[in-house]
Amino acid sequence: MAKRGKPQARRQGSSGTPVWAWLLIGLFGFTGFVATAAIERDLGVRESGHFLPGHGGLLERLDSLIFSAPLFFHFVYDQFY
């Protein structure tokens, strides 16, 4: 019967990991903004809502999260769980 050793610890990110993660998440946030703006222009929608007057609606406040939130989730999950 083989001996069971201690379970190996999950790898922790290097000190440079947060820098590239922040850059990548920021890039995805910008991409989300551009993608939703392109969809709105293609559909001819000037404002997607009137919940926040003068701000273009609620979608414009959350458009960068559409792309960056899933990436942030997977980054955190990979690093800490």
C-alpha cells in the first residue's frame, strides 16, 4: 500500500500576477463598453433607459462589467480556491 503524503498546497500567484490581471480586467472592461456601444449604435438606440437621466441609462453604468466580471471571477477562483 502506497504511503499518503501531505496534500500539496494550491499554488499561489506570483507577485506579478495582480499587475497583469488588473491590466487584463481593465482591457476587458473597455471591450465591454465598446461592444455594448456598438450594439446600441447598430440598433439605433440613443439611450437604453431613463433610470439615470443624463447618464444614458443603467446599461451604460454596467456595460464594462458584462465582460470583466466573469474574468474577475475566474481569476479569483483560480488564485484562492
